[in-house]
Amino acid sequence: MAESILVMVTRPPYGLEEAFAGLRLALAMAVNGMKTSVLLAEDGVYNAVASQKAEAVKMPSNMDATKELYDFDVPVYVVKEDLDARGIPESSLFEGLKVVPVSSIKGLVEEHSVSTTF
């Protein structure tokens, strides 16, 4: 049985269900006692932007879903190079996220017994 999971979110926050589903999977695993981490990469870094307006598109807030993970000590990592490639300054991110270099992805994958991508 898996002992830990890394949930990699590579999709933008709204318009598709994948990002929200990944965040909810991470929450479900953490609630059930599994060591869980989340990595926001590629277009998934848009989930880290503080100025999200989920109510404008009548969708659940991915920012709120991410912050719920903090209650279960789930670290949420954001890939710096993906932020830079999209012109997103670190100052526009909401609190609690850990910005990491792309070179750290391999180590995160190796740290967890299971990895999944949304």
C-alpha cells in the first residue's frame, strides 16, 4: 500500500475540473492520514495567484481548496521557472506556498511512493 502521494497540478484553475479534482484528492488523502504534498507546475501555477475570482465564473475556489490543505500540514510547492515563464511575480501569490526550482521536482517525486498528475 502507498505511504505517501505527490499530487501534481498542471492545469489552470478554472474552465476545467482537473485542478480542483487534484486539490480535492490531496485533501482526501491527507484527511485519511497519508503523507501528502502538492506541486503546482506548468499552467497549474495559475492556481497560486491570490487575485482569483472564482465567483465570477461560478466555480469553487481553488485558492480556498489549496488553503484547506494547510490545516493538514500538506506542503504546496510552486515551480519558479513556470511562474517566470508566465510572467507571474512571486508577490502575486497567496500565503503559505513554497516556491521551488524545477530541479527539485525529481526529489519530490522520489520522496513519495505514488505520484499523480492532474
